[in-house]
Amino acid sequence: MRNQKSKNKTWLMPVLFGVCMSLGIVWGYQLESSDHIDIGNVKMLLLFWGLSVFITLAVRYSWNKLLLRSRKEKQGITFVSGRTGKGQELKKGYTSDEFFKVWMIIAALNFVVLLGVYPGFFVYDAQTEVIEVLSRSFNTHHPLLHVLLLGGSVAFFHKFTGSYNAGIFFYILMQMLVMTWIFTYVISYLKKHGAGKKYRAFTAAFFGVFPTIVMYTLCSCKDGFFSAFLILSVILMLEWEETEGRGLKRRKAWQIIISAVLMMLFRHNGFYAYLVFAVIVIVAAKFVKEKDRYHRVTFLIAPVIIYFCINTIIGAALSAETGEHQEMLTVPIQQLARVYYYDKDSFTEEEKEVLYTYLSEEALPHYTPRISDILKMYFDNAAYEKDSRSFWRLWLGKGLQNPMSYLNGWFLTSYGYWYPGAVINVYQGNTVFTFTYTDSSYFGYEVELPGERKSLIPFIDAFYRKLSIEKFQQNIPVVSLLFSPAAYFWLFIYLLMTAGVIRRKLGMYPWLLVLLVWLTILLGPTYLVRYTIYLWYSVPVLVYTVLLHNHYAVEDL
């Protein structure tokens, strides 16, 4: 009976994965090509069933191969010091000298590119954040810590050197050093778990050279810091699970608290994801017998409290304005605007009057399927604060009348996260400081004013410009997957499923935090690589710990 339940379970998960990924591919293709889902398309239905069967069998086959290999390697795995669980022990990580050497190698690889794109990628609301500091007029739209660090660096160096570029370069250089330190810590973690020199060298090269990672290591936007501290928090939690002794656990808990607070201070959605994560883990922990539950509860609750206090104090000290709701209402705004754009006559005069209260009649024709930024600019926050109930009543009523329009309106701003074939080009036609987006908006690339691009290695600058605003790498079969947020997402999910169902790695729960962060971006204004760069950071760790390292017993299929 037990074996039968196990077999049913290990068939259920591949089927679930196959069906979900197939839906992502089929629906994503329809959204990419025609801006809507056609659930009655016979060809697409046949493709869906075919892909579901193929992906399900591929996952099941991979798990069988993993099982056979693990049976052969099940005996004789011992390490030097520390504990991993089930009686197995950890190796040592890098010594201080080794750590510094690897850190400087990764930093040097990034620094060469920084010279090529000097003063760095100053983009994605960078000008807005600097203006807040220069004008001493703050709001809570962007994380205030990031505003102060970025704007303060630019203002300080301009005051003493007369150069805005100097401040931009300094900020990005400091960010690069912190992020590459975190990347090195990740590689040291892999060494503790037995990763060989070749795999560690590959991971170091991945962090130091792969263009998508380098773009955000050298970009002024908050996403680089946020994603790096997110992954560091996960790694520290994994280490806490492997640590014995109250003193060592207490020290690791404090490290987690600091990393988690910094992560939340660099993106608002990090706070919401961590809050849900903490609740889930605390509730689940009640059903697990554990000697030392105190430190886990501490590093789950303390970051939330500390973040709230720091954010409140900074906001009060800067007299930062609040009251913006449009970021949280991106999906409802898009859904209502889509129904109005394609079927204006379905609105009664009374419904139009309510809609115009929040979005003017002049704003609604600016609806664009893949990005809500323009409509958000027109949203009347004062009207929403005065009467939010009418907004939600209208939203619910039109949704019941137009469910597919609502589904399309939501998916069109998020399908790039789950359709591997999506071309990232949500800004098509937008003119920015130095160019107009045409074929691709994979990355912002430019230097916003008051900065100015002054490349010291022009061919590197040209290469990154091509990757950012042309789509050649997104059109190359297989290679395009290496640059696809959706491809990394599905690989991430496959690895988590393999860890949970086949590897029986109960201590993998910290990766749930990454998944929760990913879920928050589905409610965002559009799909961009910047919101998912942490998936690139996650994959080298998960590939090794789940697929290559026999760390726990494998369940029979």
C-alpha cells in the first residue's frame, strides 16, 4: 500500500508540472502572437495535450535516472567537518585567502565591463530617485534606502568633483563589490557541500561573465541588491538548518536577520513575500518536532519588525509623501481599461461616470496590453482614497461580465514570466534619453540624465547595447532560453519538485521565499528581466544540491 501511494505521488507531480508548463507554452504563444487566449482553438488544444504528455514523461524519466544513479552512489559519502543531516558531514568552505581571491576574480570580470559601459547602467527610475535627493522632496514610491544611497552618492560626488558620472560610477562600483561578495559566499557554500573545482569555476564564470547577471550587477536599479540579498538570505537559512549548537545558531540567525532586512528595504514586494513566508514556516513548524525552534522563529519575525521600524523612521525623517495606490492596483486597472478599450459600449453611463472618477476619459485610450505604466500615471489616488468601494464594485461587476477579458488583461502583463518563447519588448515605441525601443527592451542599457555614457572600451559597450535593445539572442534556438526569465522559472520549479518529491530534502523550505517573491511580480505592471534576476542566481545552487550532490536518501518511484 505504501509503495502504491508513493508511485501515485511521483506520477501526480510530473503530470501537474507537465500540464502547467504546457498551458504556459500554449497560452503564452497565443498571447505573444495575437494578444489574447483562444481556448477553443483545436490545434492549440492538441498541442497542449501533446506537450503535457511529453513533458510529464520527460520529468518522470529524469527522476528514474536520478533514482538509478543514486542507488549506486548511496553508500560511502562522508565529509570532513560540520553536519548536513542523516549523519553526513560538510566540508569546509573557502579560507579567507581563497574567498578574497575568488571575490576579486569575479569583481575584476565585472569591472572590465563597467569600464566598457562607464559610468555604468544608470537606468530604471534612476533620474527620478536622484531628483528626490537633490530637491529634498521624497515619496515612498521607491524604497527610501535605495533613494538615499543612489541619490546621495551622485549628489556628494557632484558637489566635490562637478561630475555626476563620478557619483554614478562610485555607487555602481560599491554595489558591484557587495554583490560579487555575495556571489562568492554562494560558491563557498557549494564548496562546503562538495562541489569540485570545475563546478565552482563554472559558477564563478557564470556570475562574472554571463551578460544578464552582469547587466544587473552594474545597474543602478534596486533589483540587483534586492535579488542578491534575497539569495543570501536563503543560503544563510539553509546553513542555519545545517548548524549545530545554540551559539552558532544564534550567530547565524543574526546574519539572516540583517540580510532579510536589507532585502526588504530594497524592494517593497520583498516585505510582503517575507511576511507570508514567515507565517507559512511558523505554522508548518508546529507539526515538526524540533529541539531549537526559538532561533527560527526569531529570524522569521524579527526582520519584519525591524524593517517596519526602519522604514517608518526613514519616512518620517524625510517627510516622505505616501498615498500612492496604483502600484498595488496594476492588474485591476489594466483589466478595467481593457474591457473599456475593446467594448466601451458595454459600460452604462453610470459605470462610465464611476470609471472616469479614477481614470479620465482622456487616459483610457492610452491602454497598452503589455505594460500599465501610462495608465498608472493617470490614476486618481485621491479619488480612490475617498471612495475605494465604488472602484472595487465596478471592477467586480465588469469582471463577472467579461471573465476572458480580465484573464487576458492580467496575463498580457505577466506571460513573459512563464512563456519561455516570449520576446521581452514591452517598451516598444517608447523614446527614452538616447534611443527609441524598437525590436527589444530586454534591458534598459542607457545612462539617464544627468549622467552621460563615456565608454572606455567601445566594443563592450556596443555588445551590451546589442543585447539590450536588439533581439538577436532572443531569436537563437536554445541559446534564447539562457536569457529567458520563464525558462529559469520552470527549471527552478522542476528542481524544487525534484528536491521535495524525489530527494526528500525537507530542509529546502527557504527556497519557498524565492517562489513567493516570484508570485508577487505576477501582480506587477509588466514583465521584465529585472524583476526575476534572482532566478539566475538560484539555478547554480539548486542544480548542484538537487541533481549533482547525493545529500539525502531518494524515494523509490
